[in-house]
Amino acid sequence: MKPLPPSREFDTSGAPHFSPDVTVQRVMRDVLLALTPGIAACAWYFGPGVLVQIILAILFALGFEALMLRARGQPLRLYLPDLSAVVTAILFALCLPPLAPWWIALTGMLFAIVIAKHLFGGLGHNVFNPAMVGYVVCLVSFPREMTAWLPPVSLADASIGIGETLRAIFTGAAPGGLGWDAVTQATPLDTLKTGVDHGQTVSEIRSAPIFGDFGGLGWEWIANWFALGGLWLMWRRVISWHVPVATLGSVIALGLVAYVVDPGSSPSPLQHVFSGALVLGAFFIATDPVTGCTSTIGRLWFGAGVGVITLAIRRWGGYPDGVAFAVLIMNMAAPLIDRFTRPRVYGEQVGRND
């Protein structure tokens, strides 16, 4: 018998042995690029306050992220640059009125990053969409500040510069020395809901200058740019088509039925699509891979649920827009939907109970 060759030591490391093509940072960077056209449109129609809110939310989000990573003993160099907190901050800030006081961003990021994200175990373990948790907490707690929207620039009596914007955000003083009622107005969805509740017809309500061709003036173009960014994410295969198509499709289908049955109190489906945060929610919020469904059929049910609940809240709820509430409700239902829609494992016998 020949003697065994001398043993050799190989430099081995744990899996994965190759760097993955898709990383959290790369996905988040793509999402940020896709959001850029919509952000630019928001700033164009509603002024520099949009950008100020985004900067504030990012600063607070990164601060809370660093504190929680330190408290949990996690390496800052590994997790802080992954851009997940930045994406959460921007999605939250896009839902805020441009002149919301600075402490709104502080409160929202406290609940989004600390409570909704890290107290559940950090990225990948959170049950609810952090940005929507922060937004809903602020909306329920501070309804006056969260509904003080500026009119589009084309309808404003005077433009608000960066100096007045910063003064309003950090001191609470209304621009131009006027009262807040003089510089703010209701959103298109709020105007529509209030008018219908007071017995006006949709055609009468839509005669107001706040409305555009399909939805709200300015809001419809913002929705178009967010949709363009969402389609780019599909092309990049960052998100799949199932959730956006199911969300928008359910709103269009049910909205069309309601419009045909009662056009006096039910707006057209395009009014629903091109007003509020529906397009942003369909492409950038409901598609969150952590808090949504994983199965293909489950994503369709998830998106359809977001659309149906949004319509129900807009029509019968106490808030003019219901996208955030719809997403959080479907976040709770996602595990159950996945349980009943998971695909059959290859080789598994159909109908086997053991």
C-alpha cells in the first residue's frame, strides 16, 4: 500500500464564496435614481420645501440608524452605507407638506427607524413598511401640520423662496407674514372628498382650478414621473410587475364600476390614479420585498388589496388618501397570503396531508 500524500492546508472561507451581483446598496441606489424624476417634479410644482424636507428626514434617519446600530452592537461601516435608511427617509418626506415643521421629520424618523425597523430586528426583519409607519404616526398625531399643503406654484399668489421656506419650517411662521390659511389649501383628494360629502357633484367640484386634465394640477405630472421611475425599476428587475399592476389595475377596475354606476359622486378612475400618492405607493412602497409577499400569486393579491383598501378609505374613510393605511394593513396580511399562495415544491404529491 502506498503511503498517503502529506496533507495540505487550503485557504477556505465560509459561504458565499463569490460576491453577489445584487446587494442591498445596489438595489437602494437604483431606487434612489428612479425616485429622482418624481422628486424634481415635486420641487418644481411645490417649491424648495420638498428638498428641505428630504434633507431633514435623511439627516434624522441616518442619526437614528447610527444610534440603533451602535446600541445593537452592529458595525456602522457595514450597515450605515447600505442606503436603506436614506430610501426610507425620502419616501417619508415625499408624503409631507413642503412647509411642515422640522420636528415632523424628527418624529417620523424616530418611529420609522427606531421602532418600525430596529426594534423588530433591523433590515429584513421588520413587519411593517418603516416609512409608512412614520407617516401614519405623524398623520394621526399632528393632523393640522400634516394637511397644510401649499397650492401648486402656478396657483400661488406669490412664490416662496428658500429663505421664507427655511423660516417657516424652523420657526413655524407663515411665509409673507400671513396666516397659514392664506398660504395653504386643500389637496385635490381632500377637495373632492369634502365636496362630495357636502352634496356637490364631481363635475362641479372638478371646475376648481386645483384640478388638471385627469387628476390634481401638478399631481398628475408628478405621478407620471414616478411611474417612469417605477418602469425603469421593472426594466432593471429591481421590482416585478405584479404589485404595481395589481394595485393600479384594481383601482382602475373598481373605480370604473363606481364611476359608471354613480358618476355624480364617484370620480373617474384616472382621477384616483393621478391624485395623491397612489402611483408612488404602487411602484415604490407596496413593492418593498421585506414587508410584502414573496410568492407570485401572493404579490397579485397583495397589490389588489392595497388598491381596494385605498379606494375604500378614499370613499368612506376619514382621510382623503388611504395608501399608507392600505399598505400597513396588507403588511399584516402578507404572511398569511404567502402561506396559502406558495408554489408547490417540485416532487411534492398534490393532496398529500402528512
